Amino acid sequence: DDQGEVSAVPQLFDVEYLAPVEIGTPPQTLNLNFDTGSSDLWVFSSETPERQQGGQKLFRIEDSTTARRLDNHTWTITYGDGSRSAGNVYTDTVSVGGVTVFGQAVESATSVSASFTHDAASSGLLGLAFDSINQVRPNKQKTFISNALDSLEYPVFTANLKKAEPGNYNFGFIDPTEFTGPLSFIPINATSGFWQFPASGFSISQPGNASFANSTAGMFVPIAHTAIADTGTTLLLLPAALVQAYYAQLPGAKTSASEGGWVFPCKATPPDLVLHIGTYRAVIPGELVRFAPVDTDDFETATVCYGGVQTANGLPFAIYGDVFFKAQFTVFDVEGERLGFAPK
Ligand SMILES: O=C(NNC1=NCCC1)c1ccc(Br)cc1
């Protein structure tokens, strides 16, 4: 019986974005991690072993009069960061932001890996990628957005994440008050099951100088890459050559084996990173690259900061994670298989 100390690292910085989901009858509200990088809706439940629970609110299956076991179906999933979960499958009524789906597959965890156990705030995940990569067997199940599509005014959802404060996801409409410039759409390739798109490279601009971002002053570095839009990943993970070229512009930036990535002096404000996506110029302000202090708990006293831009080592794609969505309002056009970006 493991009596070892379980140290909880306080989540002081935008590690993940949770939203309330109502499951069952009467509705049980759980905060789930909305993840455009996966396609399973799974929850900590009354079937999750106590030793693997870490304070999460549980979906109590036996308390829902509309929960139905999907016999002989199971699921198992491994995420890009190596975290894992697995279990049984039920169908039940699920509501998100006033949108209700009857008969939604709700995957109950009978096993979760340590990083999920130690994340008390998250009761599971709600996948928003394409049905093709749902992990229920022998019959794949549909995602919440796939099931909800016909009941939405427009077949879209949007992400409006923010630094150090709540953001929001909208389902079925585009709220023009949530972004400033024009929306720029690009087609995605859904063959992989992800929100996948090509990017041509990057340029650099001095912080807060948007006009500079569009001028030729910040030379364009043509490091083309394939990316996925993934709200389930915290950082912006890019090809090593691109990350190296970016941090080369930041005095004192270096890779740290102990911190597991690129770090730099906290006193410096990194240059803005401009990602070239088709004709769209996605400006990632340097203050978002200044992701978290490393040697203390606050930016004012820390000397070393951890970068919000890191290398997508060993991954098949670049991962445009939450750091990206804090800078760009994003439309996920499910029916049109397009992504729309706008500054905000
Ligand atoms: O798992 C992925 N995104 N979501 C989540 N990560 C951690 C918990 C949820 C992921 C998907 C595709 C690639 Br390529 C890399 C990572």
C-alpha cells in the first residue's frame, strides 16, 4: 500500500481550460477539459478506483435514471503527453451551454494515469476532434459536437481562451464581440481525425507593434510545418528549427534539461512570434511566451522563466495549444472542415 507523499503542484498558470458539462438525470455537473485534440468524452465516475481518485467530482452512474450501459463496449486512450485512461461505456443525456444531446456516449474511467489522478480540478475530458479517432470498441462512438451538430444554428464551435482568466467556448454561433479583426479561414485536413492544417513559417516582431508584424522588417523564416489545433495541449509546440530560430532572438534563452525545455531570463520580454498560416498572420504576443516563472512562484521575483513556445519533439505534427488560443479567436467549422482565425 503506497504510503508515499503525493505532492500537488499548485496550478498557478494556464495549464488547462475546463468547462461545466451536465450529465444524466437529474443533471450532475462536472468540469471537463475541452480537448480539440481528441474525440472521447470520459469522466471520473463511481467506477474509478478510490486509489486513482484525487478529489475529482465523480459522475455517479447509479444516480442517473437515464444512464444505460453500452454492453460489451470498452475504451482505452493514450494522449500525446503520455497520459492514459480506460474503462466502460454508457449512454446518457449530456448538456453543454444549453445544447442537449440524448444518448451521448459517456465513457466511465475504471483506470486513469497519475497525471489525471493529481489533477483534482478536472473530472475528465470532452473530445472535440473528429469521430474517426474515437477510442470506443468494438463500435466507435460519436463526439458531443458531432451528435449536437444538427441542433446548432451553425455547425461550428469557437474557442476564446484568455491568459490568467476564464475564457469561453461557444457552440452553434460566432460572437463578433469576441474578436477584433476579420476572420481568416483555412481548410483543414480531417483525414488524421485532428484539426490539421499547414503553416508556412514565422517572422518576429517587436512586442506590441502590430504594424511591424506585417512589415518586412521581421524577416520571414520559411520553416513550413503541419500543425493541429489542440486546446488539450497547454503550450505552443513547434518544429525544433523554428523554436531555435525564435529563441535565438532572445538574449539568454537556452534549453534546460532540468526544466525540460527552453527557458530565458524573466526580465526580458520576448519578441512577438508571428505564425504564417496561409495569408493569415497569427501574432503570439511575447508576454504569452513568458509562460511561467521557474525559480519562484511569481514573475516579479523569478530570474528564470519557462517558455510558452517549446519543441514538438517526436510528435508527428506541430501542436497549436492553449498559448495559441489565448492570442487568436478560433472558429472550428465542423461541416466546412475549416478553421477561422482572428485577432482579439
Ligand atoms: O493528446 C493530445 N491532445 N490532448 C490532450 N493532451 C493531454 C490531455 C489531452 C494530442 C493529440 C495529438 C497530438 Br500529435 C499530440 C497530442
